[in-house]
Amino acid sequence: MANRETFQIFIDDTIVAAGFKDAPEDFKEAYHERLELAFAKRMGTDLAAMLGKESLLEFNEMIERNPTAAPETLFEFFSKHIPNIEQAIVDIMKEFQAEFVRAAKAVPGK
């Protein structure tokens, strides 16, 4: 099962893959926080898009009741409604990292 530590390592690896390995620590820490938030949003959006109509309604109701639901709660919900959830997460991670690295390398002067 994917967990918080796995995602932290993924974010660190993404920062390195984008060419920021030797950036100042304060830059990497700030970027890590921003990237973690962007990734969490992307993961939720992409997984929600994989839900059927009824499951999506159930998900929206759950979020309305508890907008700060724990990641474990969300993972449990998605696991019940998305076949092969682990592979779906891996695919989202790969796509997110590739897009971030591509965008970072396109920044002039980097």
C-alpha cells in the first residue's frame, strides 16, 4: 500500500529528477511543500475521475462531511471503488513526475 513515506520519497526523487539536487536546502524545502500539495491535489483529482457516477457522488458527500479527511481514509475509499488501485497510483506518479521534470527543464536559465 502506498503511504506517506512513499510519497515523501517520491517528491524528493522528483525534485532531484528535475535538476534541483544541488539547490539550496531552503529552496528544496519550500519546493517540496509546494510540490507535495500539487501532487496530493493531482492524485485526488485523477483518482476521483476514475470513479463511477454513484461512487463519485458518495466521494463528494464524504468530502463535504469531512473536508480534511485523512489520506488513509481516502485511500480506503478509493481502494474499494477503483480496481487495481496500486497500479493507478503508480501511473499517476509517473505522469506527474514526467510533467514536472519537463516543465522544470523548460525554465530558461535553469
